[in-house]
Amino acid sequence: MSNYQFKEIEAKWQNHWQANDAFKTVENDQPKYYVLEMFPYPSGKIHMGHVRNYSIGDVVARFKKMQGFNVLHPMGWDAFGLPAENAAIKHGIHPDKWTRENILEMKEQLSVLGLSYDWDREVATCFPDYYKWTQWLFLQFYKKGLAYKKESRVNWCPDCETVLANEQVVGGHCERCDSKVGKKLLNQWYFKITDYAEDLLQDIEKLDGWPDKVKIMQKNWIGKSEGAEIDFPIENTDKKLKVFTTRPDTIYGATYMVLAPEHPYVAEMVAGTEYEAPVNALIEKLQHLSDIERTSTEMEKEGLFIGQYCINPVSGERVPIYIANYVLIDYGTGAIMAVPAHDQRDFDFAKKYDIKILPVIKPADLEGEMTLENEAYDGDGIMINSQEFDGLNNQEAYGKIAGKIEESGAGQKTISYRLRDWLLSRQRYWGTPIPIIYCDDCGAVPVKDEDLPLELPTDIEFTGRGLSPLTTSKSFMEAPCPECGKMGKRETDTMDTFVDSSWYFLRYADPKNTEAPFNRESGNYWLPVDQYIGGVEHAILHLLYARFFTKVIKDLELIDVDEPFKNLLTQGMVLKDGAKMSKSKGNVVSPEEIISKYGADTARLFVLFAAPPERDLEWNDQGVEGCFRFLNRVWRLAIEAHENKMFDNVVTTTSKEDKNLKYMIHNTIKRVTDDVEGRFNFNTAISAIMELVNDLYKYKENNKDAINGELYKEGISNLIVLLAPFAPHMTEELWAMIMGEGSVHELSWPQYDPKAIVKDEIEVVIQINGKVKDKMVIPADISKADLEKLAMENEKIQGLIGGATVVKIIAVPKKLVNIVVK
Ligand code: ANZ
Ligand code: ZN
């Protein structure tokens, strides 16, 4: 018998599939199915996380194809980004060369996994034929007012003299030289994603096929709050301080105001006073903290009085104005009314700086005085210290106080979102150039469509210094104004790589189009993606940006869908020794090693079998061995049947074992189908197939001379077909060898025969006074009366009853008979 020579077999079929365009997809009138794994950054090496991600996608693609869908399963490269630029600075390799080489290397590594990609649709975001359309889309956004420039702060390393991405700032220090990172004000490009905040929030409801945890993360990120904006006049000035609050019901308890230190009023109010120096010192200190750190409840509250007072517009009380670390400039209005009795952060601050704490809501069941020793009270209750509103419950008071504020003209109801506009400018080389030219006369002018793509220049110095490498290119910097022709200057920022990945799934629908990002018919044919698969680390930004792009692209009338991903699967991590595989931990198992030792089919089978896709997967060498042995068992079983011509064996009667095997075959088809479809429980699907293999072995051993050839063939052929999406090479080889013609991957997915999975004999238990005494095998469809009769005729039971009197017989068909005796 020939051994399972996985090396030759896998290479043979990979070449065959490629030579025959086996996975090429064209639009047709079959129902379509678009399955997509998040495209990788071409780092040069695939890791086990990739193997897992792509194996999951490949099973779905192959399974759906066998179910009769026209499957789109593309692959490409998220190819712009910092590592290429760092390689250029460190080793002097041009980012373009570095990236292209990595792409080739990774493609090679992917090809040995036997993945069913239509490589004709490959895209790379760093190729001009792709970023031409990223630029074109940017300009459509710009023309719609959805891309704009404003001044904002970037991380700045004073020693390297360069802008740093957030991930290059480690604990407030520069990743490269360890000096303390500061901030620099730059004019930067933003996408107005906040215009779509409400749509992005509402449409989360439509995403039935998304995990709840991801939907909750998106909701929280958008962070809608309903409340009011209220103006507090500033004493001795004609200025008013606008605050945003979600709790207008607590306004009588506002005992101080807080401004974000960066609030423009602050500098004005403290100019030339004793407060100026301490205010500046605090601002300087806060520059090194992120918003998340600043607002965390753990954060020590810090701030100071700035010498001025506001007037509470409802109570007329005079309240001091502070600045503090926990109020952020770019949420709400950048200023708050602080209610220490009912907000914990205000409470902590008031305790520290000895500010009055005045409760205005008291728990309904509290008798006597309300004291707040250690924490704020954030529950509901009865209004106190609130003039005419005293005695109302606070929910009622909420509307009435908001009404009073509105009537008096001191404020109005409003909605606030946590979502910020998307800062897309990067002071980097290796990204999509922003196609804008600045003209002294005409301002910011879009590059003309016919001049796209605006290509990255190659005459660049990678010094790692300065604002943006593009400023070092003479050929790039100077350009005539598209409107008046006068010499202008180009924008030198490039785009955040999240822009590139916000529309790549649309490009796959029509990747070679030179007239448009994709044509509308193709977009409408393929989109939305039916199944998107990727890591949960992208649950917020990438998915939100992709949803935003899709909505704008729909509003540009380029496509009719308004949500890009119908179903989302977020796969778990691959762990070893309980920790994520990483170079620094030294616990990396390389896919190459595993594949060369056991083959791709084993590697695929293991990552699919070891855990359900959404869970973390613990790497386990014995588990890999086990999968390899299993495939060998399948191999031997099939080859033996073929070589010994077992399928030709004719028997005339159907034995009980035959019936059993028939049941097993069809029940396995049912289990695998149910597990793969919708639920993606590949691990249980594979164990069902393993059980079938055991049963086929048992059947063969027990029926040496009486093997029912036709039935056995049904068993082996279904085994091969069911295993095909998981282990595509071995099954292709076995199919060709045993069944003679065609590709197993071109077959229809098997249907189970419902009659075969009705068990016609079942086991029921017999109880006496509720205790199990015996079991019997009886026809499944027997009547209640017959069931009672059979139980009473049972010899063992008769013996046990002996002389006792039978009081009652309770028969539950298909389950049990209980005989009550006295
Ligand atoms: C008074 C008050 C009383 C508040 C109370 C809360 C509880 P969410 O729900 O997250 O939207 N706030 C407003 N702007 C802020 C800023 N820029 N930085 C830090 N905090 C800010 O939170 C809204 C509440 O957070 C607002 O309602 C405000 O405090 C604070 F018992 O106003 B509240
Ligand atoms: Zn001009």
C-alpha cells in the first residue's frame, strides 16, 4: 500500500489548481457568496494567526462553493505603513522594494497552505493602480465637505525632530531615542466621521450576523449621550461658560466649574495674573498623558482655582472656576459644572481641594440627613436643596429643570457623541499621498482627476528627521496650481493606512478597473461581504471606518449597500504555554516548520480542530501529531478499499451492521453540515468525521467477508467529500485515485437521507417505583399500549415484581416505562 506522501501530493495539487484557474471567479446568475479574511500587512513572514484566519476562511469558501454558491474569495496586501519606512531608515532599503519583496515571500508561504484564492483579484494598497482610487475617494470626500483641515497636536520628539505615531510613544518617551515626547501643533486633515455618528449607531441594529461584544464596543466608541448645554455667566465679564451635562437635574448641586486646561478662556482669564505660571505648568504636565489616562477613575485628580467665578443661571449662586486634568478639551464643550455629591470624579476632586459638596438627590428610603463620606451618590431619589423642585423624584425633576433652563434662555437639550473626527494626516512617506496643492491665490486645490494617481516620488532622503520625508523631494514639492497655473506647493502629509483598508473589500469586486474604483454593477453584485473573518483587535477602528466609507460611498451613489459586512467572525488568538505567540516570549511555532514536517492539510486540520474559531487556541504538539495520524488513518482506509476492490463486493441481504453504518454516514453528513453552516463549529464537525472513520474501520473488521461494497463505497466517498474543505489536498488525491474523475472540490455538498437517520429501533428503560431495573430495545414507533405490554412481559421485571400488586403503569413512548407496585 502506498504511504501518504503529503509533500508530493500537496505540491502536485497546488500546481494543478493554479494551472487550471481552479478558483477564478466571475459574476454569473448563481447566488453569490463573498467570504473575506482581513488582508495582512506584508511583514514578510506568515504566523500561526494567519494560518488560523485563512484556514477558517478557506473552509467557508470551499464549503459554500460545494453548496452551489458563486464564491468570491480574494486576497491582497495592506501594504503601506511604518515598518517599511523604518527599514528604509535603518537599512537603507527603499520601502517600495522592501514591500514588494515581502509580498512575494508571503505569497509563496500562503500558496503552500492550499488556499482557494482568486489571485487574479489581488490588490496591494501601495500600488499606484490602487492608491489612485484611494486618492480619488479622498477628493470625493473633500468635495462633499467630509475631509477638512484643522489645527491639532501631534506627538513630537525634540531630539529626533520628528512626529511620532502613538505606537512609537512608549510610556511618554520616544521609542527610538527615549527622550521625553512633547506635542506640536500642526494643521492636519480630518474626515468628518462625526456627521455619520447617528447612522453608524442606528445601523448597528442591522448587524444580526455580528458578535454582540463587537457591537457593544462600537456603540461605546460612538458614545451617544443625551443631555443639555447650559451657559453659566462669568462674573464681571460679558462672557458665558458653556458646559455639557447629562444631568441637568443636579444643577443646584453644582458647587464649582471646571475647564479643560487647554480651554481658550483659560489663557485669557489668567493672563498676567498669579495663576498664569501654575496653569502653564499643569498644561505642560498633561501633554504627556492620553485622554484615556486623564479620565480614568484611577487617575489622581489634579487642578487649581483660576481666580474667577461663574453665576449658576438657575440658583443664582456664585461658583468658583477651576481647571483640572480630568476634563478634556474635545468632549462636550470642554467645560463642566461639577456636582461632587453625585459624580465620583467631582467628589474626589472636591475632597482633595476642600470644595463644598451639596447633595441634591437623596435615596427615597433614606430617613434623616444625607451624608456623603466616601463616595458620590449616583442613584435616583428625591430632590433636596433644589428650591421649588424639592420633593419631586429626580427623573421628573430632570424634565422640569431642563424646561426651566430652556425657557430662561440659559441652555438647551443636546446630544453629544464621544466619537471624534478621524485624523488621517500622517507625516510619513510610505502612505497614500494626499492629492492637494496649495496655491497662494486659490488656497487648497484638489489635484485633477486626470492627474491621478499622484505617485510617491523616489528622490527621498530617509533621515528620520523633519516634518515629513516628502518635503525632501524637490520633484514632488513644487507643482502648478490646477486652477490658475501659478506655482504652488503640494501637501506633504500622507494618509493613515486605515484609509487604504476602508474600501479594499469594494475593490476586489472589480480590481482592474481603470475608470473607477469599481463599477457599480459589480459592487452591487458582490457586496455586502457575506462573511468577514479577522481578529477582534479590529473590532473598533477598522470596522467603524469601513462602515463609514461604505455609507459615504453609498451617498456618492457608487453602490447601493450601506453596510459592508453582513456576518462577522472574530477569531481567537493562537497561544503557546498560555501566552500569545511572540518573538519576545520565544514561544513561536513557525508555520513553515509544521508544514514541512506534517503537511498543510495537517496544519489546517489542527488549527480548525483544536478550538472553536472564536476561542483562543492553545498550541499543542500532540494535537498536531494526532491530526497527522488521523489523516494517515483516512489514507490507509481509502487506499485499502481501493486496492482490495472492496467496493465491488456484492451482498444480497442488509444486515443490522449495514443499517447502522448507513445511519452513521448520513448522520455524519447532517452533523458536519449543521456544524459548518452558520455556526462554524469546525472542531465538532471534524470530530464527527473522526467518528465516522472509526465506524468504517469497525465495520470493515466485523464484516470481513460480507462487506456491502456499495454501502462501503458510499461511506468512503462521503468521508472524502466531507473532509474536502478541511484537508483539500489529500481528499483531492484520494478522489482522483479512487473515484477516477473530476475534482472533489467541484462536487455538490452531500445531502443526508432523512430516512436513513430515523433510528427504527430504540432503547427504553424500565423502572420499578422510579428506579431503573432493565433496558429493552424495541421498535421506535411502537404504541403506548404495546410499550406497556412489552415491559410487563419482560422476564427480569416479572421476577422483580413477584407477588407485589401493580398499582399503575406509566409509559412514556421512546423513553421509559415506570411500574408502580405495592
Ligand atoms: C454634571 C453631572 C452631574 C455630570 C452628575 C455627571 C453626573 P457622558 O455620559 O460620558 O457623556 N463631562 C462633560 N464634558 C466633559 C469633558 N469634556 N471632560 C470630562 N467630563 C466631562 O458624560 C457626561 C458627563 O461627563 C457630564 O455630565 C459632565 O458631568 C462630564 F451627577 O455634568 B456631568
Ligand atoms: Zn491658484
